[in-house]
Amino acid sequence: MKLSTKGRYAVMAMVDLASTSRGNPIALADIAERQEISLSYLEQLFAKLRRGGLVRSVRGPGGGYLLAHATDQTRISDIILAVDEPIRATRCAPGSPTGCRVNKSRCLTHDLWEELGNQIHLYLSSVTLADVVARKILGTSGVIPAPAETPAMVAAQ
């Protein structure tokens, strides 16, 4: 599954907003500069985030955007879904009784990919903006595992 730039950039911008706002509106131009995202693209994303009830805009001098909810109440899945990014790993329509093949049947791996999409959605639903800002999701993705001991290595010790 590949998450498009729409979903990734929306999450990046929301994490930026959550970590820099401190109750004050943040201009999209500032987020665009820090995150190296096109301002016009961010404007489109924030229009969707506003319609989705995740941010609110403040007009006038010193205006910008604020989070609509506390960081611990905003799930990453909410952000991705607000910008119309589907969370699925199969090319079939979610919940469709028919498959994506020409004869409307499901491919042999359909259930595998559909369950992967479900697991991704569950994971992203369990992570909040607060978790990302506090770096509570580091896990082991950046850790290189130690090589497994082979019988030759054990004998050499």
C-alpha cells in the first residue's frame, strides 16, 4: 500500500501545527516553509481539514489555523480520511461484494490485502497527534537488528 502525498503532507502539517501552535494561530506559509510543502497544496489540504472539523481558521492580522480539538483527541486516521485519502491496500471498493477482476470475481489474495488495509486503519486509529508530537511511536523501525548467531559463531566463542 502506498499512502499518497495528500495523506502524508496532511499529517506532516497537522503535526507541525500541533507542535508549534501553543494556542496561537499559525500561518500556512510558516508550515509550508518548515515542512517544505507547496503553499497552494497546503491551502487545498487545510480547506478539507477545516471541512472535516479538524482545524479552524482565524482571519485577520495574526490569523492562521488552530487545531479544533486537543492533540490527544485527533487520530492520524481522522486526518488521512479528512483529505479523502482511502486507507486500503486492495484495488476493490471497500465492502464491495464483487471483486476488481474483469469477471467481477476477487483475486486469490484479495482477503490478504483487505485485512492489511484494516490493520493499517486500526494502527492509524490508535495513534494521536499527541503521540507523534511526544515521539511515543518510535518503535524499532529505525533499529538495525543484531545478526543472528550461527553455529560457527558460537563455536568460535
